[in-house]
Amino acid sequence: MTEKNHVQAALANAFGTMLERIKEAPESGAARVLAAFASSLLNGEVFNLAQIDGLPRADDQEMCVALFHYCMTVGLTEDERREASEAFAPYVEIHQPGTRH
């Protein structure tokens, strides 16, 4: 596996795992935090990290730390960032005030 393919596989795993967790219960409070966290990383937005401490599952907290570490050490190309941002957008939008489910 080339270095580029290895990095792309790691990216898919890092964001894919979080996306699958969100899809389990997209309207839950945990999904709201996970989607907002991923979106903030992808779009350079401010995020209150204390929200991660409130996640009920330790593996969700660990997933956030791993995703943050990945983004800060490996980074994303603009295409990767845009693709991942589009994947998380529907889950961020369902938690916006005034959105009907």
C-alpha cells in the first residue's frame, strides 16, 4: 500500500467510524456532539471540548481524541475535507434549532 493510500485508508477509518456511530442514533445527544465536533474540525469552527467529557460512552470520547489527533498530525487535503464535511452535514443540520425531524 502506498503512503497516500495508507493515509486515505486512515482518514476513511477515522471519520467513517464516527459517521457510523452517529448513524446508529442520529437524533441522540451523543450524535449531536459527535457531528458538531467532526464538523468543527472539518470547517475550522470553534467547539467546546467540554462537551466531549459529557459523552456517555468512553469509546465515543476516545474516538473524538483520535480524530482530533489525526487531523492535527496527518491533516486533510482540501478534497478530503470537503468530502468529509459533506458527509457530516446532514447530521449537523438535524440538530439545528427549528429543524423538524
